[in-house]
Amino acid sequence: MKPLESNIPTGFSAPKDYFKSLDKSLLDAAKSHQNLNSKETGFEVPQEYFKNLDTRILETCGVDKPKQTISIWRGLTYMGAVAASVVLLISLFAPKQTVNFDSLETASIESYITQEFDETTEFAALLTDEDLTYDNFDIQFEDSNLQDYLLQNTTLEHLIED
């Protein structure tokens, strides 16, 4: 570690023996002020100064007249009217397409049913006993299709458990 050099000038200087007599001079100054505990601060405020202070401040600041504001609802009303008219024009001139069950794909109907009905009980509530008769299900399976389905969708464990 490098020793401190005491001969380097710092730019600050104090009179000789300043710090030896500092504490004595502070105590003497404190004793000479006898009014330290008095409640008088030395500041005086004219009577009723704070009653009309706000009006005097506003007069000196030069408060302008209130500015005219534009209502946001008025602008939103105009924008809503424009949007509604655009939607009306598009709906009037758009080509009409009729949708029936013949034009729907089976995948669309299946995805609708799976998304709309979370449980089978909700879907079963829509069907009556007449809808669920064997006459309404005219499905014939070929042996090769049935074998392919069973080979792809079942495992040996499932067949053993059943």
C-alpha cells in the first residue's frame, strides 16, 4: 500500500487552530440565544391572508376561459354509423348461398357435433326413441373393412380384457 503524502495541496484551507476552538464557539452561540424555546417564529402573516389567496393566485396566473371540448361520444357515433352502413352495403350486395344438409360435408357436421356437445348426454337429449330404431341405421359392414378397422384401432390387451 502506498503511504499518504501530506504535502499535496487540496485547495481547501482552514485557519490555524480552527477545529480546537469550534466546539467552544458553538456552545457559546447556543447559550446566547435565550429565545430558542419560544413559539414565536419571527414571521408574520396578515389577517385573512389565506381567505382570498386562491382568487389572487388565479388573477395573477391569468386563467383563460374554458376551452371548447369535443365530445368523444359524438365521434364514436359517427364512426359507428359509418361502420353500420358499410356492413349493410356488404350484406346487400354479397352473393346469397343457401345451405342445406346435402351441401354440407360429413367432416363439418362431425366437427360441429364434437365442439358443441361436450358430453353424450347433451346430444342424447336431442334424440327421441323413434330416431334410435334399427330401421334408421342402414349400415352394412364388409368383412375386410371390419378386419382392417379392428387391426388398426385395437391392441391385444383390449381384446384379452373383453
